[in-house]
Amino acid sequence: MREEAKTLRQERSRQENNTARRAALLGLLASLAVALSFLEGLLPALPVPGARLGLSNIVVMYALSSLSLPAALAIAVVKSLFALLRGGTAFLMSLAGGLLSTLVMAAALRLLKGKVTFLGAGILGAVAHNTAQLGVAMLLLSSSLIWYGPWLLLMALAAGTLTGLTLNVVMPALRRIRRDG
């Protein structure tokens, strides 16, 4: 009986340690996503006004593959809160883009497991992100912004390729760190 109680205490302690580690990792990833978003804002403007590289989406894709969909959605929401500094419209556009792109990437990685890489998920996520942002902009500002769609599609293809390839390159090292940590 005493041995069973000891085993239960050890298991509970292991689970609590695991939960604490996941919470700490989620906090670090959210901070990294916000930092990347901030740093990206310091880069020179891209040829398409308002377009960005989406470097923080690397963190979201990592969270999708290593943690869970709710964790990745939490990171997307935290990133969007940072956009409040640029105003309410920027926040709504960031939130819509972040949530839709995370859901699309999650669906692609789950439904097409083994058939889609981070490159494919990055491109799909970037297209979804820009589509959601354009939709919100058209609702809040002007439906004439639809002409901006083809330019945003081109930027999404480039940005999604960049983020997907970057995660493909760094993922083996990240997996080693998690395994050894």
C-alpha cells in the first residue's frame, strides 16, 4: 500500500513538472513571436504597402507541430494583442489573419500528414492570413481594396516560402533541444 502511494506521488509530480514545462515553453514561444513581430516592423518596407514577412508564423508552426492547436492559437492571439499598439483596425486584421492562418496550417499539417511539409503549411498559412486581413480591411475600410488581392497573394507565396523553409531548416535542431532538455 505504501509503495502504491509513493508511485502515485511520483506520477503526480512528473505530470505537474510536465505541465509547468509546457506552460514555460508556451510563454517563451509567445514572447519570441512578439519579439519577431516587433523586429520585423523595424525592417525596410516591402514593395507592397502593409505586407510583412510573417517571421512570427515560424513560431506558430513550431507550436502546431510540437505542442497543440490551442497553444498555437494562444500564440496567435498574443501576437495580435501586440498589434493593438497600431490601433483597433490593425488588431482586428492581425487577429483574423492569425487565427485563420493557424487553423489552415493545423488542418494542412493534420489532414495531409506526411504529404505537406512546413513549406506547404507556411504558404497556405500566409495565403489564409492575407485573405483574412484583406477581408477585414474591406469590411472596415472599403470594398475597393479587392484590387490589392493579387499583390497580397504574391507576397503570401514569398513570405510563406520563407517561413516554411526556415522552419524546415531549424526544426531538427529544435527537436534535439527539446529531446535533450
